[in-house]
Amino acid sequence: MADEEHHPIEFDFPDISRWRQSASGAEYVHVLDSGEPGPVVMVNALTHGNEVSGAIVVDALLSAGLKPRRGALILSFANVAAYQTFKIETPFKSRMLDEDFNRVWGRIDMPHNGEAETREMTRARVLLPFVRRADLLLDLHSMHDDCVPLMLCGPLDKGVALAKQVGTPIDVVRDRGHAAGRRMRDYGGFGDADSPKNALLIETGQHWRASSVVVAKDVTARFLDLSGVVEAGDLPVGWRQPDPPAQRVVQVTQAVATKRGDFKFVRRMHGQEVIAAAGTLLGHDEGEPVHTPYDDCVLVMPANHRVRPGVTIVRLGRIVG
């Protein structure tokens, strides 16, 4: 696997500096309150600094002056500092500064004694009151490799139900997140089966494909319409795409993490590829073979590039619905 793969950048990155100041008191976080009863709905972009399709969507909604008819709408850019480090020569390095912003949410409620912390944790503390306030959250992501779009709905039935109500993309992935740390979409009530709060994380496709922006706009339009804070006619024309074929739900059963960053697949693997036979060789980690554990094993977001030690190289799942 190559250390760095380069993909064409098919769209212009938005200049989001004009959204730095806001009435919310937090930079790059805009709270639009209707003054009428209703849910608090949050659409978040740039959890990772090089995942730009979401930034295009949030920038467009702010530019359009979208106003909720009921409840409140929170539009946010998360790891702006990482986004601002983007260089076309090393495009993947702007994912984060010190640590993954989407792994800090299991530690964020721990007492902070004034010790030095990562820039991602500091920024997450700024977003925390808004994440806590949200009844519904859509977290907009994209992927390193070319892959079909995925809706990560978390481990709970309510996440699956919400993904099916949104109706796209075709693949809904039910999983428990990452051993390295809790994601924003699993924080607090989002990860509590007894809470009415709910969240989705959409992987819109490869980071810089124009198709990724189309997916981000479609899913955001569907999510906001479904939430009830706006009506379909309030959203930008052309965002919603035709309904896809029936969705399928993939239950992740295990993750394969590389011990020292030396995992090698036997060939290039494709996202959501189904491997028919149990015992099929997928690759080697430090020479140790890794096989599929059951028939019809789905490869969820295989990393065909080099990753850091301890990082998940692929998740394995079954089609359950």
C-alpha cells in the first residue's frame, strides 16, 4: 500500500472565514432559533479538516439564509484549524492537528484540571454545549478511499430507524464506533437507547469527488425536511436526489486493527465488497494471516493506504436487513 494516494480535487474549497463570528458566542457555530416550539437540529461539518463536502453544505445553507420554521437549527464547522492547514501537496495531513476530533467524546466530561490538552479537545469543549442541546444531529464526513456512501447509524435500533426514514444512501452500517474513542454521534443521549435524541454520521464518498458533495446535499436536505424544523420548499433547489433502491443494513461484528501499521491486503479491496466464502484470505498483519470469519462477509471501509499502528484497517460485517 502506498503511504499517500492522491485523488483529483473536483471542487473549490469554500472560504469559511466569513462565518467565524456568530451570535452564539462560539466561533464558527451559528444557532438559528425560530422562536417556535420544535426540535433542536444540528448539522455539523469538518469533524475532520480534509472532509470538505460537509463544509460546502453548511456554507451554502448559511449563505442562503435558511431559517427554521420551528425549533432551532445549529450549523457548525468543527475542526476549522485543521481545515485551514490544507496543502494540495499533502492533502490528507489536514485531517487533524493533534488527535482525531471524533475520538474525544468519551473523555470530554472528565474533570479538566488545567493540564495541557490537544487542540481538538479544546475545540470540542467549545462545541459541547451545542451538541448537548441538539435533539437530532447529522455529522457530515467523507472517506480517504473511493467508496460508496455509507450511513453510520450507531449500535441502536433508533439509529437504524432514523437512517431508514432518511432513505439514503443504500448502505446503512450499524456499529459500535471505535475502540480508540467515542464519536460525537454516540455522545450522551445519542448513544442512549432510552433517550429520544438521535444522530447519524454520513460518509459521503471520497473526500474530493464532486459526487460526494451531491450526496452531502441530498442527505442534508432529507434530514432537515424529516426533522420538521424546515419544509422541503425552504431548502435549495436541486439538492434532493431521486430515491435510491431499498437500503440494506450491515451489522459490524468486528474490526481488524493493524498492530504496527504493517497490514497488507492480498489485493485492493473495495468498500462494501461482499466476500462469499468464510476463510478467504484478506491480507497479512506483520505476516500473520487475516481471514473472513463467515460467509458473505462485508468489508466496511477497507483502508488500502498505510495507517498508523493500532488503527482499524477494515471492519467486517453481516447483512442483517
